[in-house]
Amino acid sequence: MKKQFNLLPMTTYRWTKANYTELDVAAHVDASQLTAVWSQPEQVECVTGITTASLAFLRPQFRGADPETFAETMSDAAQQFKIVVPEDTKQQLRLNLTFTETQNHWLGAVVIDVRANAELALEIAIDNESKNDGRLNYAILSSVGDNAVLKITKVHTGVPLTTAIEHRYTRLNTASQAAFIGAEFGAERIIYHSDADLLGEASTLSEEGVYVANEKQHLDLYYDRNHFGKKTESHLATYGALRDAAKKVFRGCIDFKHGSSGAIGNEEDYVVLLSPQAKNISLPLLLCTEDDVQGNHASSAGQMDKERLYYLMSRGFSQEEAKRLVVEAMLRPVIDKIIADDLREAVLTAVETKMEAI
């Protein structure tokens, strides 16, 4: 049964076929569910019975990428975890999800509560070693307290045969900060939904994403930033390359609510098309009910600069090597922000693999 994913908060003309993405997603299979592995399990509480109603910080209207698949993450079948970072403390954690031939499904939810003046750095390492069709469906729901900091780095690599769905919600309070980095390389169909409410004055959110998609990979990226508090800031930037018959859809929305005076929102989407069959759709959206705000959006999609390629090839690089260098140079500023050496090297290896024999 086909479902509608990542519906725009304010739809455009139907003939554009861009208001949502319609996909047929297989049901979750309990028998082949893998086990999540945490770097410091004593700091993570394995819980049951988490529901949207039990999460006081969650916006009641939040439904994730799709109401039905999001509801699965709140069901008894999901592996559910809770992370609480006490006031004035710091924690660093890693979540490892490794797909194998016999364990190639995961349904889960991670609830994060970073309390006042605390800090959490969370790494999510997803590796797909399975050659069988699999499915990943999970939610990350976060509350960031006053003057608190939340950093999440996600790296997804491996054989691209799974469908990966992530529902992410972030609530930011006074002077809180959140910084997200995402590297998407390891699923045939990637559905990413990131929704944030900047409620507290002077709260900030930055999110950067990188990807290289090949063959028939499909990326559907959705970002929604709701500015409620005064002097709030959000910054979004995605960088990637599409080759073969790959497709990417970018939907980014900055919504300045009444009362968010002095707020700033930026969204950027840059993609290089390496094949005539590759397809890109970018839909940056700005909504506003407040006067004293600043919203900016930029989108660029096109072929690789021939003069740059010629220059590199004149220095002895082959055409394939030159293209890889250009793509890597575009992605590198974000990749270099990945602190863990093994995750950073995994991303660089994935870029090289995706660009082989182009």
C-alpha cells in the first residue's frame, strides 16, 4: 500500500507532484529485528510504553514523515530508549545499528531529555552488510533545556538495499543549541523528516547534510523550522551529488511565527548532477507572520563545472578522479566536522565508492 511521506505544511499546485512523496513501504518484520548496541548502556534506559501522549514536550500535531510509520515507532514492537542528561553535566554516546543477512529490520525510538546547562553528543552509526531487502524505521524525539546543547551526528553507509525512515523532532528552550550532521549513503530509499520548534528566546539550530546517490537510490529530505521565540536562529545546508538514475527531493520550510521578532532563518540546497537521468527537486519555503525577521534560501542544481574539470585533468588527473575530487571538495567542509575518526573515514570511503567508475 502506497503512503504519502513528507507532506509540505503549505501545499503548492497539485500538477507539480511535489507536495509529498508517494512510496510503497513494506511492513516491519519482527523476526529479523536487529539489536541496538550502545557505547555506554548504563547511561541509556531501555523502556516500554512510550507514546506521543506520554511525551509532554512533543508537539501534539507532530506526525513524522507519515502518521502510520511514525505510530509504529510508538508501538510495543519498537525498541524504545530514553536518555536523560542531568543539569550541569556532559555525556557522549554512540548508537550502533548493523544490518546483517539475518537481522535486517529495526523499529525503534530514542527519547532525549537534555536538561538545563547540560550537553549531549550523540553519534549514530548505521552500517548495512545485508544483501537482502530490509527496513529501518525510527524516531529521535528531543527536548533541549535552557542553555543546554545537543549534538547529533548520523552516518549511514553500506549496501543500499534498505528503506530507511527517520522521524526527528526537536524542542529548543531559552538559549539552547542543537547541531545536527547527517551523512546519507547506505539505503536504497531514504526518507528523512526533521521538525523543530524554536520556542525559547535566542535558541539556535543548525543542520548540515551530505550524500552521494547512485543507481536508483531515492532520497526524500524534509526540514521544518518553526520560529516562536525572539532572536532565534536556524541554519540548514545540504550538499550532494546524483549519478545514474538517482533522485533527490528537498523540502525545506522556515516558518516565522507571530512573536519571533529578530529571528533569522537560512536554508541552502546544493546538488551536482552527474548523469542526464539523475533527477533533483528542491522546494525551499518561507512562511511569515512577523515583521522583524530575516529569511534566506538558496538552491543550486546543475552539471559539474567543465573548466574546473579541465584544470584538474590538465594536472594529470583522470576524468573520474577529477569528478571525485570536485564532489569531495564540496562535501569536505561538512565531513570534517565529524569528530570521530572512524565515522569520518567511513564517509570518505563511501564517497569514493559511490564515485567509482563514473
